[in-house]
Amino acid sequence: MLKRSLCTLLPVSTSHGVGEKRVLLANDETETAVTQIAITHLKKGEQVALHIHPTMEEYFYFLKGEVQLTTNGETSLCRTGDFVQVPPGVAHSMEILEDTEVLTMGCAIFHR
């Protein structure tokens, strides 16, 4: 069993160089396809550049704040309480409209 308290985790930079995250579960701590579960803090005005994860599906649950999420050229406003799934291979970016806290989860995709 793994038990962690968010308040004891040190924030680290995200792999995209935008915002900070507190990693609840890293891929080397599980035998599942989960790549990471984290609480990510993003500041108003930050932007996550357009990118693709060819072998990872991403999930976002917005705990607070507001972002403009663009996936495959379509823009959507995401707010507190929204859940988003981004399939592998889908180009996506974010513009942070308000200070935001989001539960981020990644899951590796193994092609059959």
C-alpha cells in the first residue's frame, strides 16, 4: 500500500516547463500502465505548448480555475469540475486563463 499526503510532497516542474506538480504516483511506483498521477498548479497567463503523446492517454480533472484547451485544432473552455480525456496521438495545448489546480493522470497505451 502507498499512502501520501499532498501537503508533504515537494512541488517539481512539469515536463512541459509550465507550472508545478506534486506527484502522487510515479510510473516506477506501480506495475500498471499508469505513467503518473499528480496535482498540477498552473498560473494565469502560462501556456502549455502544442504537443502530442503518441503512446500515452491523458486525463485532466479541473479542481479549480479555468483554461482554454485546444485539441486537434478545436478549442474548449475547461473549468472547475470538468473532466477531459485526451487520447494518444492527439495534438493538444493549454492557455491558462485563471490560476488553476488540476488532477493530471497519464496511462501508457500498448498497441496490440
